[in-house]
Amino acid sequence: MRYRRTLALLVPFALAACGSEADPSNPAALSPASLALELARQDGPAPHPIEVTVRVTSSDGKPVPGLAVEITAEGGTADAAEDVGDGTYRATVKPSIAAGDAGEVVVRAKVADLSAERTAVVLPFVGAAWGQPERVPGLVNTAGTEDSAEVSPDGQWLIVSTYSPADLLCCIGGKDLPGCTGEAASPAATECNTTRGPYAAPERPDMPGAGRILSPTEIDHTIPELGVAQALFALPPVAAYGFRKQPDGSFAEPFVIAIDMNGFTYSPFGFTFLGAPEGGAAPVLFAFDPLHGPDTAPDLYHADITLGAPVSLGKYSFVNNFLIADPFPATQLPLTPMEPFQSNPAFGHGHVWFDTEGPVEKDIFVARPSGAFPGASFSETVVAAISEPDVEEFQPFVDEASSLLYFSRGFRDIAASAYSGGDPALPASFGDPVVALGLDAPPDGPGDIVGIGEPSLARTAEGEQWLYFVYYVRREGHYDGSVGRVKKR
């Protein structure tokens, strides 16, 4: 998944006049200063009703009851909010989505001058263990393309490996995708020149290739720094970004992660953490097809990075008609691949897991390192026995605490299989796949979610488990890649 309806129904309520704060012993006299909005999935036939919980507190953190909270739903209908006491208000939203379809419902809550918003990701299949999927709040998601995302094991950091202000799906594969312009990928194609997402602060500071964006409808597809002096190929700017979790659960404080090559489209992707970061220090694995040396398709690399500030993974220069990588601090993993295309690495139970998200049958592969990174040697690569003929399995993620291997299947679902810790080449080492999130009916128009994948899991200090994923929505005339998450019940 690297590249690759709504009517607003308002439910108005008269806002209660806020009382004076002169008597803080009277809860009704407290003024609302903070509003928190949470979504939960109710059981029942799909589309599942959404339980909306709003918590209102005063400036000193005390709950504020007795208010008239306004709930609105774009893409659904909202019941009247009920005051259940202790500053908590609840309502139910029914998605206006046909059974079997998938889409988004934007839920908003308002009281006085306070407001909050969450976007529910409504899927036809959500495993019983999981709550209501939602779009990750904060500065992560934009109108551009967000893809290839992974959360850190402790839930404190999130890396979006592939970000572009352009619609990468329509640009790169638009000729065959319904809803795009039908133009083949080229420097002249409309979607290869249309800027939909931000490319500057606050959402995307230090965006590589931002200088190549000449206007909202024109991108310069030459990169002289790489020897690309003529616009022969579509090269919309791409980079990775990291984000830090905020106290309200959203993600902000974006910082760029990139090789200095002016936003070259085929940049490092598939970042994965080798453990929970310590003091911002994080060893990572990623995939990249180097521009220097022989063309071997993407390989896997190791790098030690520091989160929270711009991360440089190297620099390319074009000197005397030669492309030079200096510096290039990442270390290639010396794998013995069964396929030339290595991508989307993961690490767990002493193995490196990866896929072949390229022009071959998509399977999951495994190799065992000997010694510490980055100097480890590797056993011969084997196909993980969870891979089945004629099924596209890719984007693996290993949760060691539960001994589960998560993976995507055909961009239609995210499944998990119990892994015994034995030989991954043997079928007896895996349990039957269990679907966590899935699509059903084929998408048929704008507003539909058309693909899902890129699973990763975080365990927070509060004991919560969150499954993060990437999903694509077909919009009017383009596609929107976004990052979602769902909390375990």
C-alpha cells in the first residue's frame, strides 16, 4: 500500500448559560474549560452504531454537569446528548452507510466556545476484540497522501513513511483507477501536478522538494541534484515524517525523516521500530532502493535515529556526471532474498519479517539474524508458512507480547495469526488467521473506503492496546490515504 457521503445532519440544542464561578462549591456554577470526545463501537449488525462520550471539565479539572452539549454527525444521524452525570454526556450516532460498505463519519461536539472532533472509520467487519476505528487525530492526517505508517511499541511516536502533498495513487496508478483522470503517470498528468496537502509548517515543516511546487497545479519534475535535468518521469515530492503523542491522545510536533534528495518520490519507506525508543533514540529498519550502485530493487536497511527533530539519512549529490551518496549512514541487511523486491520490514521473536510489495506474488518472508544490528549476519531467507498460494499477504508486524503476527491481505483486511515461536517455514508454527478489520462490498463511488493495511500495535503505559493502520478513501476526483487506529476492548 505504498502508493496506492455525506450530508451534515445537525442536532441543535440550546446552549445553557454558563453560571458564575463565584461559588466553586456549586458544580452547576463551574464554567466549562475543556472538552474531550471519545468514540466507541456498539455491537450489532453493520454499520455499527457509534457511542459518543463527551467529558466536560472546568479549568481546575472538575467535571461540569448540567450543560446542553450539541452533537453533530457528518455522514450519520446523531441522537440527543444525554447528561449521565459527573460531567459526562452520551449520544448515539447511526452511520448513513449501507450494510457492507465502508466510509467515514465525522462526529463533532460543542458546548459554549469549546468544540472537539473525531472521525469514525466505519468498516463492515471489526473483530469482537476491537472498539470503534477512528482517524488518528492531530497533525498526522491531511488532504495529501499518508501511507506506510507505524506506531512505536509504547505508543508515544508515529512514523508516516510515505507522505506527499500530491495524490500518489492517482498520479502513479491513475490510468487504471476509477475516479482518477485516466491519465498515465507523467510529468504532465493532472494529479502529478495538483497539490492537495500541506508542504510547510505547522503540518509538514522542512518538506523536501517543497521548492519544486511552483503553484497548486504545477510541480517541477526535474531534480538536478540527482542528475534529473529533464522532466521525463512523474516525481511529486515525498518524505517521511515522525510525530509525538500529545496528552489528549492526538499526534503533533512533526519532524522530517529523509535522505537529502529534494523530495525524490521513491524515498525510504516501511519504517519499523526495533523496540520502544529510549530518550528519543530509536533503531529502525526500513526499505529503500538506493540511487547509487546497481539497481537491485528495494533492499532493507538499519539506522539509528533520534526522534523529535529533523532526521537525515544521508545526502545525494550529482558531481561530474556521477551520483554520489555522501554521507549514507544506513547499513544494508545482508539478506539472501528469494525475490529481488524486499519491503515493509518488521522484527519480532528473533526474526526479521518482510514482504515483496512489488511486481511478484506477495508473500511474507523471514530471516534470522545472528549477532547485533547493524553488523548481524542472516540465515537463508524462507517463506513464512502463513503465506498461501494466490493470496496476497504483506506488511507484516509482530506483537511479541501476544505472540501474534499481524499482516494485510489484498488490501481488503488485516488479520492476525498466533505464532508459536517455532520454525516459521512450518505450517504448525502458525494458527489460523483471524480478521481484526476488514472490508466487504467492492467500493462503488466517492466516500467509500477502498483499501486497508499497514498494521502495527502499541501498548501504552495506561495498559491500553491500539492497532494502527492505513486506509484509503475515494474522494471526488482523487484518493486520500490516511492513518487510522482502533483501541482494544
